[in-house]
Amino acid sequence: DYLDNGNNKMAIQQADKLLKKHKDLHCAKVLKAIGLQRTGKQDEAYALAQEVAALEPTDDNSLQALTILYREMHRPELVTKLYEAAVKKVPNSEEYHSHLFMAYARVGEYKKMQQAGMALYKIVPKNPYYFWSVMSLIMQSISAQDENLSKTMFLPLAERMVEKMVKEDKIEAEAEVELYYMILERLEKYKEALDVVRGKLGEKLTSELQSRENKCMAMYKKLCRWPECNALSRRLLLKNSDDWQFYVTYFDSVFQLIDESWTPPPEEEHSLEGEVHYSIEQAVRFIEERITEESKNSRPLRGPYLAKLELIRRLRYRGCNDEYKLGDPEELMFQYFKKFGDKPCCFTDIKVFVDLLPSSQYTKFISQLLEVIPLSATAENEIALPADIKALQQHLCVVQLSRLLGIYHTMDKKEKLTVVQELMLRYRHGLEFGKSCLKTELQFSDYYCLLAVHLLLDLWLEGEETAVWQCLTLLEEGLSHSPSNAQFKLLLIRIYCRLGAFEPVAELYSSLDAKHIQHDTIGYLLTRYAESLGHYAAASQSCNFALRFFHSNQKDTSEYIIQAYKYGAFEKIPEFIAFRNRLNSSLHFAQVRTERMLLDLLLEANISASLEESIKSMSLNPEEDDIPWKDLRDNRDLTVLFNWDPKDRDISEEHRKLSLEEETLWLRIRSLTLRLVSGLPTLSHTIQPKNSEKTAENGVSSKIDTIRSLLQQLEAAVDSGKKFLEQKIQYPVLGPPPTRMAGFFSNGSCQCQTSLFYLVSDIYELDTNGLEDSAEIQERIGNSFKSLVERLTDLFNKCKGDLIEVRDGTLKTHPNLLENLVFFVETISIALWVSSYCDSVLRPFKSNLQKKKKKKKESSVAMPPVFTHFLDYVTELQTLTSNVIDHIKGLEIILTALKLEDLSLEDTLLLPEEKKFTKTVQGKVQSSYHHSVQEIGELLKKRLDTIKKLKI
């Protein structure tokens, strides 16, 4: 009970009391171990658990408790050993055998699962156990590297096992038929699979609607049996004329049959499935009949009307002149709007077919739609407004179409601002219809507000600085009326980040309440900006959110797989495994892992713990690269923000490809930087100079080779990055955010960081050659120190300037200065880690020299120049860092003193309620910049303290 209530200390005490009375009570020991594990004493817990496991317990309580403990330790492989021992001692226990099977399933031991399944079936001849074994064979075939092996060994064996059951008439459940179908499909025996589905066994396929028909259709397609495809889809459409997937198959098959000049056999049935349509005339007639049938329905269906437009589109694509038989697309869309314009889906339906309209007709089409909407104006010059929600939905649909057809894009600034005012007026009027809405519901007129913001974003991109503040104002106002609107929040997040203000974003993102997979699909909105805008604490937190999800995915997926076995949902098992693999090779996962480790080093290494300890605690190894470069999957949802832009302005497939390429290049640079840093502590071991055999034995010479090879890879990655940036790609404003790569190159951080790693190589050389005959190396090191200070000073100069300035009564932010400051802190940190390596090399030399001095009793032992170079360098680093800290203090004072009240909000466009939100927005941006500057300043002060310790 104590463990269940989270009172772990009491649980340990109770277990101890029990153990005093009964020394060998296994279960009490394990429960104590669980308490220890949960209070962070992993080693003690593990030792105690192994003590019990070594005795190979067979009582249910101990086994269950040990299973829970091993699961919490993330050691599922230990559970298999536990039940292997239990099964040996109690060979006829159905329960232990099934636990053993599930333990193998958790670790993906498919061969052993197959054996365990058969062992179970021998003890208790139940069908599910037999088919567990069959499924394990399929899993072996899926996971086999050699496809040939899978097709010649595993799958045929699985097929024979099922056939045996079919012959003996032992097939009982639907899941068993599904499994048989799955095997035949994977063996590409489509004819046999079709026979199974159409035969007696197929009658068991009842749990899903049209499961049998869908499987037949899939097999007909694989076998290219178009007459059957056509007849079956036609038959299903007669049953339900609103099922879109069958329209698609119907059209596909009609055109296939036309291309093959197919004609029905004279005497026999057209096909196994009945009558076949094989000409355009028949297809046109069939669709017209569906519409006539539909018009008799009390509830109108959209399918037949959209099918007509789809047929026109296909005919046009094929260059047929038969589309006139179906009518004019413009008229058809107009009729469709009259029927379904008050449904929110009307816009997305028509959107697919707008390219059937000639661009010269766009304005006429929109006017035609507006004419049929019942709007009423109270006075002559006032805007006509809708009287009910239906009319509002219709009007909204037209406004969205206007944006999609590019009508708003051709307007000039003045016209756009007039439209924004009209849209906001309609938005506020529409709020009246949503007075009874709950907080969790969206207001009916929210899209008006979003469309107004999109127009303002256009103006901002054209150079209108005030527009962006108005965007934020309108979105904050929208959010106050519709607190659950995710689109408002996502757009606010994007705009605040573009302006360099991260503070409001963290709160907005957490209110989105992203669940499960969304940490991977939209997590990039958060992790891309948190650290680069100087919010280190928030960055740590956002990385943790994402990593927690990715790590739990491993454990969760195993549970899903086990449930699928228990309930016979075999076809889901490969899907779960593909899902797990997709998440493991997620681009976002790799980015977050890398950035999280760099961030931890930045915040802790040589501050709260030494660099060596920090790297050890992360189990980082410069030789190991755990990123699956070849299989990286871009799981980002780049269309999460609603968009009504025409195709040429929208995010294209090309943008996606380029963005993935850019993200991968940047990840490579970051990952190599991390591995180079993690290689530093491996170098600082004592080396016997000039004794090459010994150095190789110590394994350190190979360590420097690793560093040099990583450095070459970094150079190559940087070159690829620069080549990529030469293309000067501009993503759409709501498309993927660009990486930090451009800033990294342009502000000089990249050159600084690479030359620091080259310096490591030189210092190592000095270490191996000794001080005597290394004048050339010493000079090279001296020059490196000098050029490094110059480069760091240049980088600092690129951070100077006001972060927020008031220009012509409006605020202008400079997020690039903030990003440069963050890069400066990172670069200075790397410089300090390299300096402490220099320090560890030069210190022993210095003490040796001093010993020599004492022996010779001379004061004239010359100090090699490298010591002076290093001391000068450290002093200059100290001065530079102090200057930056002073600069940051200055920025803090300016930001605090910035009086936003003085900003002229006399803008005629702003209504009194808008002014309130504008002040809020500007206050948030100011506060966020202040916060960033404080965090950066704090971190730099800690770094300054570490510089002061670097005196040889």
C-alpha cells in the first residue's frame, strides 16, 4: 500500500520489519528493492534484486514484484531470465509460459517467442497460443535483413503451419483468418489470398465494416483485375453513394479499362463481381444517376457532387473533350456552394477543384457567391452583416476562397488595411453568435481574425513594421475570446519567435497541451528558439518534455505489442514496430538529444562539475555516433498552421526537401561539435613524451587521431553548409523556420570554434614533443592565441547595438543580436574548455622547469615563450568577458528604462480595446528580452569566474 501511495520510505521501513522476523521472505526483499529504486538508490536496489533472482523464485508474488522492478529499471531483458528459470522448475505452468512469451515480446526475441508459443500450445492446446507462434515467424521474416531468407524460409513455414490448421478445420477466430491473409499477401500469393477472402473462411471477417470487400479490392488491384475492381466499387457506391474511396477506385478502373480497350465477354457475366462500366458515357450516366438518387434523400450527401467535379478534372487531365457532358465546373461549384456553403467543410471541398476555374473568372466567381448570401446592412454606408450562423459560415467560406484565389494578394497597402478593418468588424460582430459557447469551444467567427492577421503578415513582409504588432494585438484579442483556439496560439508562437521574444511562447505552448506524438510533430516550434534566444532554463525544460516522450515510446510500444498478441490484433503488430522505428530515427529526437547535451555542458561543465565529470555523466564518447543519418525521418508537421495562400505562395514539396537538408546539415555540425568537446578530457592523460610505442599503448595517440578525424568531418560539414546557404532560400513565412546555421557562419562563431579545435591539436603536439625543440609549434600556438582573441572581439562587436529600439513611434526588435550573444557565450565556453586543456598540459612543464631552476641554482633558466603567450591570452579573455558583461548590464538598464507608454498608439486603425492588447504584447516582448539578457549575463559571470582560475 505504501508503494502504491508513493510513500517509499515507509515501504522500506515496513519491509525491514518483516525481514527481521522472516529472514528469507523473497517478496519483502523485492518490495524493499522497489522502494530503494524509487528513492534513487539504484545500485542497492539492483544488488538486492539480483540476490533474490539468483535463488530462482517460483512464487507468483516475487516474480510479479521483480518484473515491476526490472521494468522501472528499464532492464526488460532480466525478466526473460527470471521466467526462463521459473519455467524450468514448473514446466507445466500455463501462466509462467505465457509470462515468458510476453517477456520475449518486450525485448523482440522473435525466435524464442516462436519456441515459447509452441511450448505453450503443447501444454494447453488452445488456438491463440499456436497463432502466437505463427505471428512470431512473420516477425522473424519482417526483421530479417535478408529478404530472400524471409520469402523462402520464415513465411512459407508460417503458411504451412496455418494450412495444417485449415485442413484440420481448426480455424476458429477472425484474427486467425486475418493472419493467413497477411502471410499470403507478404508472399505475393494474391490469387490465393483472394480465394481465402471470398471463400468460407472469409465469412469470419466481420469486425470491421466492409472488411471483406476492402480486402478483395486490394487483391483485385494487385492482380490488375480492373473489371472486378470496377464492378465491386460500383456495387458499393450503389449501397453508399458518399464513400469517397470507392469513387476513386471506380474512376481509376474505368480509365484503365478504356486504355486497355476492354469489352465484356459476349455470353458470360461481365466479371466475378457483376456488371462493369468501361466507357466515359457509362461513367457520366452513373454519376448523374447518383446525384438524382441523392436529391431524394432528406440529408444531402456531398460525395456525388464532388465526384462529378473529380470526373471533369480527370477528363481534362487526359485531354478528353467529353467534359462538356457534365456541365461547366464554375456553375457546378456555384451550385455546390448553394447547397453546402454553410458547412465548414465547403471551403476544403472546393479548394481541391479551384484549378478548374480560369484565372480570369476568379473575381466574377466570388461576386456570384456573395450575391446568394443573405447579408443585411442597417444603414446605407454600413457593411452588410450576416443575421445567423449559417450566413456567417457561407460568408467565411467566400472570404477564404478570395484569399486562396489570390484576390487579396493583388491589393495595395491601403486596400489591404481596409479589408483588415472589415474582417475585424465581422469578427467582433460574429462573437454575438458565440456568447453561449463554452471556454473549450471555438467562436464561429475566429477565422475572420486569422485571415486579417494573414493580410497583416503580408504587409509586414513587404516592410510595414507596424503590421507585426497589429498581428499580435489581434491574435491576443482573439485568444481572449476563444482561449482554446490552437491556431491563434500557434501563430502567436511563430510571430513572437520571429521577433526574438521567447518568454510568452513557453506559456502558449504549454496551454496547447501537446499530447504524445505531437512532441515530435510540433515540438520543433519550441526547441528551435528556446536556447537561441537565451532562455536557457526554458530550453532545458522543453528538451526534457520531448526526450521524456521519446524514451517512454520504447516502453509503451512494447506494451502495445503485448496487448495486440493478447487480443489477436496481429496486423497491428508490424505497424507498432514501424511506429517505434520511425520515432527512434526521428530528426527531432536526434536534434533534441544533441542540443540538450550541448546545453548541459554550457550550463554546468567547469561550473558546477568538471568537464570530464559532465561528459562522463552523459556517457558521451567521441568515437561513437548514435544518429541514424541514413534513416533520419522528418516527422515535423509543417502544415500545422492554417493557410489559405494560393499554390505558388504555399509551402511546396521542394521547401520540405530543402528544409530537411538544412536541418540535417546543421545537426551534423552540432553533433560533431559535441563529439569534439567530449574528446577534450580524453587527451589530458600523462604521456611519456617521444616514446611513440608507449603512447600508442596508452591509447592516447588514437584519441588525438579521433579528434583530428572529427575536425576534418566538421570542416566538410561546414563547407556543405556554406554551399547550401549560397542558394539563399526563402521559406514561406508560415513554412519551416530556418536553422541557426546562417547566423553561425555570418557572425564568425564557426571560424572561432574550428580554430579552437585546431589549437587543441597543436597543444597536443607540444605535449608530445616537449618544450626543448618546439620553438615552431610554440610560435604557431602564440599566433593562434592572438587571432582567437581578435576573432572573439569581432564576434562581440557583432553583438553590439540596441536589442529593442523605438523608431518613428513603433518598436523594432533585433533578434539577430540576441542570437549572436548566445553564440558568443557558447564560443567563449568552448574557448575556456580548450584553455583548461592547455592549462593541464603547461602546468607540469612549468613545475619541471622550476625544479630544474632549484637544482641548477641559476635564475637565468629562460622561460619558453608559450607561457607568456598563454598568460596574455587568458588575461585578454578575462578583459573581453568583463567587457561583454558590462555591455549586457548596459542592455539591461536600457531595457528597463524603455518606456513603452511613449509609443504613439494614436494610430487611427487601433480601437480602444485593441490598444489594451497592444500594450500587453509590447510589454511581453520587452520582458522577454530582459529575461534573455539576464540569463545570458548570469551564465557569463560564472564563466568569468572559471577564467580567473586559469593562471599557471
